[in-house]
Amino acid sequence: MNHLTIALSKGRIFDETLPLLAAADIVPAENPESSRKLIIETNHDNIRLVIVRASDVPTYVQYGAADFGIAGKDVLIEHGGEGLYQPLDLKIAACKMMVAVREGFDYQAAAQAGSRLRVATKYPNIAAAHFAAKGVHVDIIKLYGSMELAPLVGLSDAIVDLVSTGSTLRANRLQAVEHIVDISSRLVVNKAALKTKHDLIEPIIQTFAKAIV
Ligand code: ATP
Ligand code: MG
């Protein structure tokens, strides 16, 4: 019997994936928020979930340690998508990749072609491509979280980060000044597994496709 390993991250992606899994009759045996287990069994003997960091999902799937997974477009653009088949936009965990600055900061003046801007972000590839396309020279400062702090303490002029409601920006007196790309999560499938485990994976893709809202 073929086995299936599905890579998911905790939090919003896990929560928003549960209904899709349920539509495919896949029910996790435990909740990763309360369990410390990184491998979660399901109601099927041959299907298990592995709980990994959101940004590590493409890597597990690329190398076949997981047959498929669900990852944000932000993570997929940064990763590059090598070895991954991306059949579905699941329309979950929707947000926007934006440029934000301190309230009152004159971004238009600072981002004139020819000037130099310091940009802090967890997404150096997306940020670099965005500013290169605008002809704005940037120094990218790689951070792993709490990007909102960087402009407040003079680490950077701007940040490139995900924005949904904007309440985190407002709470830190920042404002979004440029939209880069709309983000949502995608189903990513290991290209080899799609062939060798086609009979198991294809019906799940079809069921997910019908369950997208
Ligand atoms: P960690 O929080 O452990 O550093 P992470 O930020 O990558 O990791 P999540 O916050 O769960 O993990 O985000 C996972 C995915 O959800 C992101 O890659 C993105 O696609 C999406 N996402 C992130 N923030 C938001 C948001 N505010 N609203 C909607 N979707 C979001
Ligand atoms: Mg987060």
C-alpha cells in the first residue's frame, strides 16, 4: 500500500486546511497546537501529517520527505518552486505583500530612481526583485520576524511584509505605501510523487479543487 505524507505548518494554514482535508475524508488524530508531536497520524493508516515551519514546507516537498503540502505564495516565491508542481490556489491565508514605512516618512521622495533605500524583510528575493523593477537601489536587511520594529528604531527606511487587516502596522505607527503582490496559499506536490502515487494524490487534488471557496 502506498503511503502519503502531507506537510503543513501550525496556525492559520493548519486551521484553514482542516476543512479541505475533511472534504477528502482525512481527519488528523491530534491537534498540533496542543500536541508536541511533529508527526500526526490520521484516520487512514497510510496517511500522516508532518508539522514543519511554514517556510520549510516547500523544502520537505521538494525532496520528497512529504508528498504534498500547503504553502503561502510568499514562501513559494522566496523558495523558487524547484521540484514542485503547484496545481491549485487554495485561496486560504489570504493577505498582501506590501512596502510599509513610518507614518510621515516621504516614501515617494526616498524611493526616487537613483536614491538608496534600506529595506528590512523576511523576503529578500521578493523585495530585491520589486525594487529592481522600479529602478530603486536598495540595501536589503534580512530579518526573521517582527519587521515592524525596524523602521521605528532606525534599522531601515522601509519594510517588505505581509499585511492583512493593517492593524499591526497601525499599532506601530507604520503605513503601507506600495502593494507588491496578492498572497494566498497553494497546494504543492512533489513532482515524482505525483507520478508514482497518482492514484492516491489525484483524487485529493480533485476534492480540494471542488472545496475551494
Ligand atoms: P512564524 O510565525 O513561525 O515565524 P510564519 O510567519 O511563516 O512563521 P504563519 O504566520 O503561520 O507562519 O504564516 C504562514 C503563512 O500564512 C505565510 O507564509 C503567509 O502565506 C500567510 N500569512 C501570514 N501572515 C498572514 C496574515 N496576517 N493574514 C493572512 N495570511 C497570512
Ligand atoms: Mg507569522
